[in-house]
Amino acid sequence: MEAAKRNEELSIGVHVRYNGTGSAGEVLALRSDDDGIWAKVDTTQLWYNSRYLELLDEGEYRKIKDRESKKKTKKLDEDADERELTKKKIDSLKEDLEGVDMSTEMCDGGG
């Protein structure tokens, strides 16, 4: 059920999900104007019109946060693997260059 239909439940500290992107977070502040009730969400620090927010219970919110945490961990692992691969490539290039003779017998580009 949309938060707009349950505005009496929308309050500071509740967990919500923005239907547009799936972003979830805790409501930090509320305000209202001619366009409706707006909620500021902690994870994005953005204001969302309540008609586009879905109230989440603690279990739903934990599932979302756990999924996000696993994605971040996987991304960190992939980044670490990529850094290690890059380091190995650099080390290999350094080894290849150690055998290059940079003596004065090489061609000069003088004129």
C-alpha cells in the first residue's frame, strides 16, 4: 500500500522505499506544501513526495539493506581482484623493461 494512502503512518524514523528507483531509507524529516507531504530520506538526503513512497516494515527494510550490503561486498571483492590483476601487469612490464639497454649506443634523435 502506498504511503500516500497511509499518511497517518508516515513519520520521522519509519522506513520507506521510493517506487521510482527502489531506494530505501529512514525518514529524517517531513514537510507539506500544496503538492502534498514530502519526506527526506537518509540514504539519499533527498525529499520525496509521499505518494511515491512505500512504507516498509523492519523485516522488509533489513532484506533490502542485506541485499545492498552483499552487492557492495561483491563489488569491493571485484575491485580488489581488478587491482591485483593490474599490479601483476605492471610488475610484468617492469620485469620486461629491466633487460632494455639504455646505453649511449642507441640512436639519438638529435639534429
